[in-house]
Amino acid sequence: MRVRIDHDRGAMSAAAAAHAAVSIRSAIARSGRARIVAATGASQLEFLRALTAADGIDWARVELFHLDEYAGLPESHRASFRRYLRENLLNRTAIETFHFLDGEQHLDEVRARVGRALAERDVDVLFAGIGENGHLAFNDPPADFHTAEPYLVVKLDEACRRQQVGEGWFGDIAEVPDTAISMSIRQMMKSREMLVIVPDARKAEAVRNTLEGEITPAVPASILRSHPNATLYLDQAAASLLKPETLKGYQSG
């Protein structure tokens, strides 16, 4: 895994978007289409704005998959990840083929349907963040590193739900659903390439736990260190708790 540290959130987002644009264009050149998985949340906003403004991407040849979604939340809700992707990605590009996780429908049927579509061909590039509790997608600790199911119905822990309140998506924790659909860890790791975008000091402890210590389900994001083509983009605040020796062996920018 590579690690790049930029001075601030804006520089980090721009660098990650430039990398992502190259990866998407390369996939289209290689096979005529690019399959991507996009994450949501406050950490991804500047990255997605920079990516959708990039030149030379034939977005009509991009197929989008959804990383996770709350159970029972309508798309009209400000915290809906379908709404987020529509406003910040679909409405800014010419993407025509996308696979949303509709948390208002029968969850097992939704995850099976989208999972079948996902299994048709490899994902070229997956974009993700890391939660304050170290989660990837909605795989809270201890995460299941072994299931072959592409999507899971999961219970959200208190730390995850409090993060959503802290980011302003909900008024209080009672409003945050405790169930969601999430892409599984194993499915995420099947992606040809992973770009993980993590700004802000509130993620610093999770970043330290991801890069230091064991690869363990107790720190779901630690599994990223075993991916052959993953890049972790950090700003200085998110990297602030890392020991200097931690970055030895990583290609840091």
C-alpha cells in the first residue's frame, strides 16, 4: 500500500482526484468501460467535486456501484447515500449505468440483485474513506474479513452512528438507523485498485490504528495494507498521530 500526505484537505482531494481520473481513463482505454465504486460522507465531497471536474473522462462509459446505504431511509433524507451520489456524482457527469442500494426495499433482495450485477466483471477502482472507528464502508469492528457475500446486512455500532451525528447528517443518535447494507470487506478487496481518501484530525486515531499494529478485524481498515494496489490519501491533520518510522516502507508524497 502507498501513503501520500498532503498539506491540507484541498491539496489531498485534488491529488486523489487526479489519480482517480487517470485510473478511470486507463480502464476505459483498456476495456471500453470503467467500473467504479464510490463512497459518500463529508470526507469525500471535495474529492468528488474535483473528480467530476476532471477533463477527458467519458462518463457515459462509467458504471457506478454503491458502497453502502442505511436501511429504511428515503432518498429524500439529507443523509441518504443515494441522494448524495445523485447530487455529487450523477448530476455532475454523464453516468448512465448505476446500481443503487435501496434501503427502503427488502434488504436481502437488494443486496442479492446488486451483488449479481457486481459479480459480472471486476471493479476497476474503488473509492473509500475510513470511519472514526476504523470501519470500511459500514463494516464496523469487528469486521467480517472472510464472507464471500458481496453485500451484507449489518448493524451499526454506537461510534459509527455518533460520527453521522457529528458530521451533521442527523440531529441526534436516535435518528440514525442502526441497520444498513454494506459492501463486504472481501468484495472491496477484490477491486483492481483502491483509493482511500481520509482528511481531518478526527480520523487521526483511526489512521494510526490502520497503519500501525496488527491487521485485525478490530481495525477493519488495517486490511488495506494487504491490498496490492491501494493508495491512502491523507492530509496533515489525519496523519498527525503517525510515528515517523511508520511511513518507512510506504511511498509517501
